[in-house]
Amino acid sequence: MNAPEPRGAGVRLRPEIAALPPYRQGRPAPADGFKLSSNENPFEPLPSVVDAVAAAASTINRYPDATALALRERLAERYGVTADEVLVGAGSVALLAALIQAAAAPGDEVVYSWRSFEAYPGLVTVSGATSVQVPNRPDHGHDLEAMAAAITDRTRVVMVCSPNNPTGAVVTAAAFEAFMAKVPADLLVLLDEAYIEFVRDEASVDGATLLGRYPNLVVLRTFSKAYGLAGLRVGYAIGPGPILDAARATITPLSVTAASTAAALASLEPVAEAELLERVGVIAERRDRVREALLEQGWRIPVAQGNFIWVPAGEATAEVAERLFDAGLVTRAFPPAGIRVSIGEEESVDSLLRILGELVPASQEGHPA
């Protein structure tokens, strides 16, 4: 007797969506291990932030403010823009999706560097547009000249990720301004700065300094990483009002909860933010220390400016990731390119360096011995 077809198997779906792999979250860490796969902040939430979330819980029978006005006003004041030039969403990835859908449709193209944020291809496919992936430079950074050359009459969006996830390289301010000079003024440029707070390279682009200069630029940031609110999903975009209005029309209504807004506002309080940014400094120092140790071992680790490092393990990526997992370290593997290792607890560092020290590359391609 033949097995019955799974429910829903006969429903007509978009073939490109049916073939699209879902976003893959990192494996959970063992009880005595460390989760270094999702670029999470390893520090526990601040008590003041927890209190703000608890207070918001008393109103969960009501819908939140759909526009997150209080948070938009606070951010607008910080960046010298109007509240209408700030859009809050359920993490910066939700804002990327809304902006892409507002600008790109079937037959259009979206240009971005690759390898970059793993959600980009799916976001473009869902919009119906086509991805145009421009290979990273040998130093794992964006090739902005090649990206500019890839722009055609069909291009509707260009995404620039700095620091680049997962490789950690930044786009310099000079390179970005030169790039913007080549980009048509009617082409939407999204500057994804999810890890900007961890940057210590003074030459790096800083989207906050570019606000108001370009009528086609939107800067995206998040509270997930530096502010430790990954579990609450709140990010923001800053840019021209008409562009953000178009995104508001595509974004899922009421997706930012009252608890998310309360936590973000509490994190922006001066005392709380000072402590949070002090923690960011600790993570950045730990990142640089880990990278230097790996360089001394022989790994060719690119300059890292996020809260993670990139290990270019090449064809041995899956093997190296399994060796790390066996040691209680969950990382994010991208076979056959490399492994992204989040900077986590200090207690994870010795094990990380010990295991990778046993797998020192045998060649300049970064293949372990």
C-alpha cells in the first residue's frame, strides 16, 4: 500500500519559494559548552532592562504602539533627524525585507557582496527579484568597484554590509563615498551596520555621519548585538521619509512588541548605555586577542571588526566545525568556505584556541593539516 502524500503536497506554491531553504539557526550548545554560532552578546541583560520588560508585561493584553513612536523620537533626537526618518522593526532583517520589497519586484535585481549576511539571498528571492552576488576581495571585504560595475538598468537595490557578516571586514568611509558617487541617485542603497558598535577601525564608514547627504541611502542598525536584545527583536532604519514610508507599507504591522520598545528605551538611558558599551569594549578586546593568537598559530584570519571572527578553513570547514563541536563549541560553518566564530564568554577562549591550534593550516589557502 502506497504511503499517503503529505498534507499540502498538492497545493500550488511559488517554485522558487518551495525550493528556498529556510533560515538555519545555530545548533544549541551542550550544557557544559558554549554557543558561538549566532553572534549573541554573552552578557546577561542589565537589571534595569529586565525591569522595563517586566513592567511592559502587564499590558500584553493590549496591542503595542504600531509605530514605536517613543523609541523613534529618542533615536531621531540622537541622530539629528525627524521621527518620520526613523523606522523601527523586528530586528534589522525585518527592515531589510521591507525595504527590498518596497523597491524590487520580479524582473529586478539586487546587488550585494558574497559571502555576506546569509539572509540576503532569501530576502531577495521572496521579493521576486534576482540576486546579483559580487565576490568578496581576497581579504574577504567588499569589492565596491565590482559592485558598482554590476549595477544595470534592472538594479533596484544595493546592499553594503559593514562590518561584513560573516567575514568581519569593514568598508572604509573613503571607499563608501567613492562608491556612492558612482551609484545612480535613484537607486536604493542599504548600509547594513548591525555590528557598528564593535568597530575600532577609525577609517571605517559610519552611516550616522552620512545622514542627509544622500537621498537614496538608508542606514540600518539593531539592538540585538551590542545592546544584548537578540531575544526581543528590535532594530531600526534611518533614511529619507518617502523611502521609509514605502517600507512602512510592506512591513508586518504591530511586529515590534511593547516589551521590545521598553527594553530598547531602557538600554538608551545614559547609565545603562555606558555599561552596555563598556561590555562591547570587553568583547572587542577579546576578539582582537583571539585573532592575534590564531594568527600566531598560522591561521589567516581576516581583520575582524564585528563580535566574531572568520576562520577560512576551506574544504575542511565541516571537519573543523565538528572538531569544535566535539569540544563543546558550537560555531556557524559555511562549507566549503569557512567558519564564523562568535566571541562569547571568556571561558570559551582556551578551548577555542586549543582546538584550532591542533588544526593549523598547512597552506596559505587555510586548509588544516
